[in-house]
Amino acid sequence: MLLRGSIAGLSIASIALANPLHLSPRDYAASPCAEVSASVAAQSAAATPTVPAQLAYDCLTSVPLNKSAALELVDSVVPYFRWQSTTVWLKDPPQEYVEKIQEPVDIWGGLDDIKSKLEGDEYDNEYESTHDGHFVYVPDVLGTVFNWARKIALVSVSEDGKALPKPYVYSDVLAESFGNASFTASPIKSIDGQSAKDYLENWAQFGSLQDRDALYNNVFYELAIVSLGSSGAGMGTFTGGGRGRWVYPGAETELEFENGTTVTYENYARVLVSFSGVTDGVSLYQKWFTANKPTTTEEPEAPANSTTATPSSTPTAAATPAPGYPPPVYREAHNLIGGYYLTDDYSDIAVLSVPSFVSLGSAEIPFQQIGEKFLAAAKAAGKKKLIVDVSANGGGTILQGYDLYKQLFGNLSAYAAGDRFRAFESTDIIGTKFSEKAEGLPRVLDPANATLAELEYDVIPSLFNYQTDEDIEGNNFPSWDAKFGPLHQKGDNFTNLFRWNLSDVLTPYNSGGIYVHGFGPLANYTATPFAAEDIIVVTDGYCASTCTIFSELMRQRAGVKYVSLGGRPREGISQAVGGVKGTNDYPWDYIQSLAQYTVLNLSSTPEEAAQLNSTELSEYWSSTPFDRLAIGSAINVNFRDGIRDGDETNTPLQFVYEPSDCRILYTKEMTVDVTAIWKAVADSAWGGKSHCIAGDLGSGYGGGYKKRASNRQMSVEERSLVRRTEMWKRSRSVADYPMDVWTDLTKSNLDGNGIMYP
């Protein structure tokens, strides 16, 4: 029986499934798992075998229940739940949050309910979600063996940019855009007998974002997300990308179109592991749902590199970085950041596309360098306006967000919110011992002494050393107690507010190896390449974690306006920042290492180690939650809240509703050409032609731009870029838009400390 409590983006399942849904019965000559095994063996040439979704589900529902193991799993997650910063706020959120974002969720009550049903032999299907992209646990039964998928991707577009959007099959839109000129795609009227609007809004709720318009966008094929390849949400949650891959979509999907036609597609499942030796549900359990499951030895596949930025002082030629994107001026090899120039009437406009804030070690320094080089090149080329596109940006390395903001506004403060975390026994003990060990030790980068070097890496730069951070006034904390507090709120305890000390010599340990502009060796940087009124930020709502830190700085400190794209088929404004606004996620294995390190390495005697291990720290030795984790999935909590400067209510930003300044709907053209988005934003901000269906950027925000004379003198680089852009426009075809992009974090090696995993 499937017991699935998706709490906080968390999915806890029993290791058994026994047909809880009303499905059509099937007769099997052998067990369904044996059928899967035979099908996989017959697809030996396939990189990822597939089987019908119904067959995969029947296989999982044949796995026998191990009640004691399920109870052990539920108990083992409790210590890590304590590190989630928002449990009391989720249970009792502000009224505006309830009205406009999500319903309350009782984390601890939900966990107790799961345990009670296990103990009482009740295995009804459950699903509820906190929509916190930092809080996630996917057990093996949901994510190790199969990922669910549909054969078709959808888009949601407006007929003319003003009418409310309708869903379409993306391949139909592509055929209309590049195929027979007489072909017109028909909107989808219903899905599986339910109105398309209701079906898709309900399906969207399986996602990890909090805002409902952002969740709705994430259902569909989107160029920015596709550009991230397997490390993003694929072709949308409807097709099984992102967290849609863990949701059984049924055996088939039936689409009814407004033109009266109906099409039925068989859904399928990707088989992610070996079925060698699997003959039934029992053998599947024994192979993949126990602590001694096989280990994968495959090396992660490196993302395809077509162009890597060079130290050249002028723009470089580069291949198109992703489908629907024009030739770039600069771009990072994994498409995490790229700079573009618009042409013709929009040739005064530069675009910095930032679909990620980096979570790949090899990309940290190139990411920062491309921002530096592109902004300098844009100013040298005479660009007057800048669009920053953070669509698809689930975050990444925290201080990269601070750094990009400081590259844009070197003269402004780098602080717009304070951080805090839950103050409880585990965090207090760890902080006390880390601080004691660090007192009196030098803060030096790359020390020659090996013993000190280990402490410099593990202990001294840690937030659990009170000397690492500053209070919100920019002063050093005098002690751990001064940082720890606690502050009492809503029946819970939190630390006092603190902020990063960006001038700290150890900043590279917390930033992927970079220093932030305006601090440390880069302290002399004070440039402001574009005025605030000459910058617009556009987002699809999939802005989370580090992206929300960047946005808080851009909006609250710099006063930059934001445009939100797409959203549900309803009138009104939407939020620009729709993802988790927590400022730091902690993996559970890192939490476990903190607790174990404190006991084993920061105790001076065996007696002290025993005393430490008699506290809550004794609860972090079990390997059960890691043994039962789905292969290739994240296991995190949101550790830090962000609290806006001056907010005396100390409300975490996660629970603050923030409408964008302007909402623009997607059109068909925008699903095949990202420059159509950028031009609509430019028109609305500076061109005197508003595409906003809600909100307003003001009349001539930042001053209008004028068409540049066609005979003006252009540099060699700009002429080359114009020619390549024209060639790109003429050469595009349906084949340029991949329909096989799916989320596969086993090949992504994501390790950002401020990232929402897809």
C-alpha cells in the first residue's frame, strides 16, 4: 500500500505498496516486476529503458510491506526535521499567505499521523505539501526505481498577449511556427475528462515552488529551464520533469482539443536501476529497498560544452547556447549565465540571462568572470539599458547572488535582510563547541600548518563559529551566546539576526572560491554600470533560494522593478519570486557530519565525548534515512530564514507576499524565441508600449529608447553578432527544440548551498 506523506516537498513512503488506487486489473503470466525485468533486458541498447506506466506502478504495488522498516524510517527523520526553520510558520502562516499562496501545513502533526497509520495498519494514500523547495526527502520506493513521464510537452500561451492563456501541445506550436503556414495549433479543452485549467492547476501543486502562478508555469516547456539540461526541471512537471517525475500520472493521458479532436497517449516510466535478478516484488524489495542496495558505479556525464568564455576584452563568437536563444556575446559553458545584445530597434539593450546562480564547482569562477566581462563589454558597446532574466533560477551558491548584485551596484549596501535559524539543543551544542575550538585561532586562508588547515576548512569559517558573522548592525558578536539568543516567537526559539561578513578573509570557503565585489581584495570596486531605472529584471516565478536573496537586494536596496511572466489563466498580478525564500539549505548528511564531528573531534576526553553523546547529538548516528534515500535525489532542510531589514514582526520572507511590478503573458513566439520575451519587457519598460496585463512600469520608466540609425558606425564585433543573429533566425527549425530533456541529478553533481533542487 502506498503511504505517501509529501510533507514539505518531503515524500515519506512505506517501503511497501499494495494497490491503493482504483486501477484496471491486469492479468500477468508472471509478476509485473518480472515483466519489467524482461522488458529491460530486451532494451539492452537503451541508455534508459522505459516501460508502460501502468506496468511500473503494478510492479511497485506488488512490493510487500515491511512495517518495522517503515516505522524505523519515520523515526529516523525526526532529528533532521528539527533543523527546518519554518515549522511553526507553516502551521500558522500569515492570513495573506493563506489567501494568496498556500494553505497551512502541520509538519509535526503530519508526521505523527503517518506514524499512527503505520502502527494501526492503515495505509490510505496521502499527499500534502509545504511547497518549500529546500525541504525534501524522497525515499527509495518513490524515486530509486522508476521516474514517471508523459510523451508530450505542453505550453501555456496567450493568443495576443492580452487574452488569458490556454494550454497547447508544444509540438503543435513548433509545427505552426516552423512548418506548414496553414497549420494552426488548437488549444487543449480537457485532460482526462477534466477541464484543462482545473487539471493543470491541480497538477501544478505537486511542484516544489510556493507561488501558484510559478507552480503553473513549471508545468510547461520553457526555454530557460530546457537550457539547464538534466539539472533543471526538464520539459516541465507535466512531462515528468522536476518533481513531476515522482508522481504517478495514471496509465494514459487523454487530451480533448477545442477543435473537437481527441488523442490518447500511453504514459510510461523510465527504469533507473538494474532489474537483473528481479522476479517479483519481494526480490525488488531485497535488491533496492534495503541498506545493502547496489551502488552505482557510472560516472556522471559531463554537460556538453560548446563555448567557454575567454579572457578576451572583446565579445567572442559562440554557438547558440540553448534552443530558442540567439548567439551570445559571452556565456558560461553550462548555460548558467550568458550575455546577449538585442538588434535592430532594440540595439541599445543588453540582456544578462542568469538561469542559475551556480552549483557546480568548476563554474564558480567563470560565472563571476562572465558577469564582469559582459557588463564591461555592454558599456563599451554603448548599450543604454539592461534586462536581467532570472527565469528558471533555482539558486545556487549564496554569495554569487550577493556578488552579481554588487557588480551591478558597487556603491550600494549589500544587505537587505538578516538571517536566523532555529535555536534548539543540537544547534546550541554544536555552536558552543565550534566556537570554543575556534577562539584564539587565526583566520587565514590556506595556512601552511596541516592541522590548522583542517580547522580553517571545517570549523573556523563555519556559521557555528560566532566570529564568522556579524550582527545586523555590522558589528562582531562577542560570544556564541550573543549570536544564539534565543528569540522566542510563535512558541518556538530562533537565534538573533546575523548577516554575512563579506570582508572576511575566509569568504572563498563559503562562496565557491570567489570574493564578493566591494569587499576584501575587491574592496575598491564601486562601479554602477547601469542606473537602477535602466535595469529591469524578468522572471517566470521560478526564482528561489539564492535568486531570492539577489532579488531582495535588487528590489529593496536598488529599487529595480520586476516583471513576472505567464501564470495561471486568471486576471491580476502575480509574484516575481515564487520559490523558496529561505536563505540556506542544509543537506542531511552535512547535519549528521556536524553532530558526529562535534562528538568525535571537538571533545577533549572520552568522558566529554560520552557526555556530548548523551544529548540530542546521539540521534544522528543512524544510517537509515540515507540508506532509504532515493538514488540521485536531494535530502535537505531549509536551515536559515531571511528577515527583511526593518521588519519588527520578524516574519520570514517565505511568508511575505510580493506582487511584481508588471505581469506579461507568454505568447507562442516566446516559446520558440526568448528574444520575444526580452523585447516585450523592453517595450513595456522603456518603449512606451506596455505588454503588462496587470501592474505598470510607469510612463517611460527610465526614459524611452530610440531606434538607432541603421547607418551608424558599428564595431567589428557587433556587426559579426548581427550577422550571426540573422543567420540564427533564418536557420531555426523544429529539430532545434529537444523533446527528450528530463531531470537526472545523478549526472549533475549539484552542490549549491542556496539552491532549490528540481
